[in-house]
Amino acid sequence: MSDAPTVTVDHEGAVAVIRYTNAPSGLISNKGAALLADRIGHELEREATRCVVLTGGDEGVFIRHADVSQIRRAGDAVASGAIRPEDFAASPFARIGHMLDASEKPVIAAIKGVCMGGGLEIALACTLRIAASSPNYSIGLPEIRLGIFPGAGGIARLARLIGAHRARRFALEGAIVNARAAAELGLIDELAADPVGRAIDLATIFAGRHPAAVAAIMELAAAEDDDSAIERSMIRFGELVGGSREIRHRLSAFAKGSRPLEDMD
């Protein structure tokens, strides 16, 4: 599947609205993640930007999930010795997560469509998540259905929100839920008919606060105890896909097929 992602930004006063687009698939690869990381990093460093809204530019999609064919190729590269499992901890996905975790500026994910796998892992790293109240669409971490697990820190970040026990069960089940169920679980902070508009409204409020006070709140509320767990999960992910030919075969079969991930069991 061709990967031609674009990342655009619009400024509404002190609020930057970043849109990730990769039609028609809605997937995110290392290339797309690198583009997104560069734009997020630029806006977090830009003095005039006080708050960021991150959303999808494709109709009905936030980010569908990571590019499974690329994960399979990365597993082949580990198996051949071309890369190491430790290299996963320095990927563009890791960079996005670390930037969002350390950000002194709020970043709000405005989810207006499908958000699974690597897409949800990125949303979980944001400060808040506002999701469309309708129509029905999928939110989840279905990786275990392919024999892998959320490898970009999603389990640790989910545990911050809903507790370790519920996060573990969610990942073990490969759960896929609708937005209302996600809000009931605590994955989503708020439902809105227009999640981008609501996110911009909240971002405008945050942007109007004193930046030093906002930075202090962001720093003091940041998790301090799971950075090593997030890095370890990325390395374990590299070990898993590199060490199992069976898993790489499953990933390859899925990437070549037409069956959506949410239909797999």
C-alpha cells in the first residue's frame, strides 16, 4: 500500500491545529510518524504557539493504525541483524511519545474517526482526547489479534488513564470499542459533535493562561515512573517481531489481505 502522508498546520491565534493525512489508507508508517514528529516538535518549540490540537485530515479517520507491512519488514531486519530491537526505542513513534510526554504545552487529540493501534497510542500520549459522539467508529488496541502488542508505549500510557488492571485486560482482549464506551472507560475525556471545534475551544482557553503556570502544571502532572517501561516495551516489541517467523508471516498475510483488523479475532 503506497504511503504518501502529509502533515499540515493551521494557526488560530496561539493554537496550532495539526492534521495528519494519508488517504486512502489512513495508516501511519515511520515516514508519516517522522513528518508528524517534525511538525509537532516545531510547534512545541514555536514561541507563538501556546497549545496544539492534533487531528486527522482523512474523512472518518484519526489515524487508522500503524503500517503492518512495515512492522513485518522491521521484524525481518531484526532477524537478519540489520537492525537491533533497541533501535525501536529510537523510532519516530518513540520520538512523538517522548515529546508529548515531556511537553510544557497542552496537546489535545481531536478524534473524529477510526483510531486504533499506533494511532491510539499517539492519542494516549496527548494531554486530552476529545472524540466525535457520532457516528459509530472503532477505537482500540487490536494488536494481539496479530500476535503482537502495542509497542509504542500504549500499554503504560493507557494504565495512566484507566489503571494497570483494566489496561492489561484491554490489551489482552485486543479490545475495540466505540467512542461512548471509550469515554466510559476513561480513554476519552469528552465526547463532542464537533471534536475539532471543541478541542480548539479548550486549546484557546489553555493558550490564554499564563505560559509559566501552564508549563508548571504540565511538568508537575507528568508521569515519572514509567519512562523505562515505555522504552522497554519498544525493545520487547522489536525482539518479538524479529524473533518469530510465525508472527512475521501473520503480519505479512494481513498486510496483503483485505480483511480489516477489527474483523480479526
